[in-house]
Amino acid sequence: MDISLIWAMIIALGVLIYVVLDGFDLGIGILFPFIQDQQERDVMMNTVAPVWDGNETWMVLGGAGLFAAFPIVYATVLSALYMPITLMVIALIFRGVAFEFRFKANRTKALWDFAFIGGSTIASFLQGMILGAYIQGLKTENGIFVGGSFDWFTPFSMFTGIGVVVMYAALGCGWLILKTDDGLQEKMYELMPKLIIALFIIFAAVSLYTPYSQPAIAAKWFTVPQLIYFSPVPILVIIFTVLTWRACLNRNEHKPFLYTLVLMFLAYSGFVITLWPNIIPPSVTIWEAAAPRNSQMFALIGAVVMIPIILAYTFWGYWIFRDKVRVGDQGYH
């Protein structure tokens, strides 16, 4: 049994679930400037208020999984990306505090609105920059990071930062279409096609630039038989972009969010395909970076017990608060 592969799949799943669940949470904060009515802003926050803080569990799972199963990766990534990760956590703290304080504030409500917008947008942008820096690769020697403190700050990482902001905004927009109605829902229907078109352009730009700048990635995507195996990914991106746009025109409540989830999954799949089997790009594989087998097995026992519990209470929380939220409803706060 390949324990390293199992742990890589667990960590990949945890990151995917975090990106989905916290993605539309952060997207709501990114969309806040487009909505000026305070009651509609209350509705936006109340769609996720009962469940948003549980989403961070999956970020913790990813970090803890790296520490337990791939300690070299944990040390290298933190060393290379210490500054953007720290700034991202600070932004998430501001977002979390604003979530609670905004509903209690009167005179300072505008300040907490700003903190919510800024925390959500900056955290999303920094997550994208971390992604871009990771794709570009981390300079290591004998498992130790030897690059500079600002290697992560590049035009490409800034572009991927913008891409993640747009992707989270699209997820948030789809979520609000699903969870609201009347005027707020109509505003989201009008905004969603613009976000989807912007997201498609960003996907295309990243997909073209990455193999152009890294020949090894180009060889992986554009040589036979890999080209045949992987070609469905960009084709499906085009199809679901069109489907999302049409769903908004037809005023379908469920499909925009579901199709956006598919687009995000396709982007994530492309990311995994691009890097596989390296866990420290461009050259350290999951097996080279793995902890001793006994350590991985010990941690895996805990993961097998805890992950189903986390999945169960996450599903239960979303199921309990599955109905629409409307202006005038008694909110979570």
C-alpha cells in the first residue's frame, strides 16, 4: 500500500474542499462593494454566517497533513512563502472579526464593512499569489529552500492572485443566486456572466503561459498520449463556461453555482496534472519528500477517524441552513 500516495490524495482533497467552501465565503466579501443596501449586505453575510468558521477546518487539515506526512514540504513551503502566508492569515483574521462585529456595530458599521471587504479580497489575492509562486517552483537544495524572500512576488503570481479573486467572486455570486431571491438575486444574475467571462480569460492566459514558460510542463500537456488523455479538461472548461452563461440568462437558480463548482474543479484538476508527481515543484516528488512510513501510518489512523466526522458535521451544518435567506429574516446573529 502506497501511504505517500494516500496522504497526497487526502491533502489534495482537503485543499479542494477548503477552496470550495471558503471560496464562496470569501467571494461574498469580494462582492460586497457591488451592493450598497445594508439590508442586502446583511442577507449576503447571513447566507454563510452559521457555517463559515467551520470551513477553516480544511485549511488546518491541509497544513497538519503536510507536517505529518511530508515534513520537508511543510518546511520548504513555509520558508519560501512565509510572508504571503502570514499576511493571508492576518487578512482572514480581519475577515473573521468583521463577520462577528459588523452585526453588533452601529456607528462603526462602515469600518467593519471595509474590514470584511479588505480581509476577504486580500486573503483571496494572497492565496492566488501563493498558488502562482508554487506553480513557478521553489528553489531547493537537499530539501532546503535556498531562494530569496521575495521570489513569490512575480507578475505571474500577481496575475494568478487576480484570477483567484475572480474565481471566488464567481463562486460567491453563484452561491447568492442559490440562496437569495428578489432584487439581490437579480443583481447577481446580471453580474455572474461578466465574472464567468473574466474567469475564462484568466484560465486561458494561465493555461497558455505556464507551459510556455516551463518546457517540462509543456511536454507533459502537449505530447502524445498525454495530449489525448488531458484534452477533455480545456474542452470541458469551454462547455461549462457557456452553460453557466446560459443558466444565468435563463434565470436558473441552481445551475450557475453547480457549473461554477465544475469549472473550479477542472482548474484544480489542471493544477494537479501540471505538477504531478512533484510536491515541491519543479523536481521533488511525493515519495522523495515523504516522512517515514511508520509516521505516515500513525497519522493516517487519526485521519481515517477524524475526516468522516468533519465531513459529517460539515454536511449537517449546510443541510440545517439549506433554505433561502431573505431581507427581514432573523439572522444567525
